[in-house]
Amino acid sequence: MSFPRIEEPADGVAAEIRHLIQERLDVGAGSVDDDLIASGALDSLTLVQLLVDLETHFDITIPLQDLEIDDVRSIAVMARLVARRKFAYRTTAQEVRQE
């Protein structure tokens, strides 16, 4: 007996990131786990543009001082980064409202 796969919250984010990469950067993306930097799909310029697009599209801030290259190697990792930043924003907003 097999059970249906339950979609993780990051799955929808990964699909949106894949779309951003394809549409905004005109870069093909294979698997969500493909290393986009090692493969040459993302270079330094497209990576900076992608970070700006992620911040704008998901209404988040990605502090460069906290960013590691491993945070942007694949779509799956970027989806987790976006999820963390969204959670950090919600937590901060809740703390401000409680004060």
C-alpha cells in the first residue's frame, strides 16, 4: 500500500523559485537538487539578480552578512532559505505587536 506524498511547504516555494529562474534569468533548471553554481547555470551576476528577485517576490530580506554560498546552490536549498526568512519576519512582527 502506498500513501500519497504530502507536499511540504517548501515544495510550492521551490516551484515559484524555479519559475523565477526560468522567466527572469532565462536559465534552465533541472532537478530542485541540482547545484546551479557548479553547473554554471548561475554566475555571480545572475545570482545577485536572483537574490533581488527572491526578496521582491517573497517580500523578504536576505541579509548578505548571514548569506552563505551553500544557501543558494540549489532550488531546494533556496526554498528553505525563503521559508526561514519568512518565519523570521513573522516572528519579529509578532514580537513587535506584543510590545
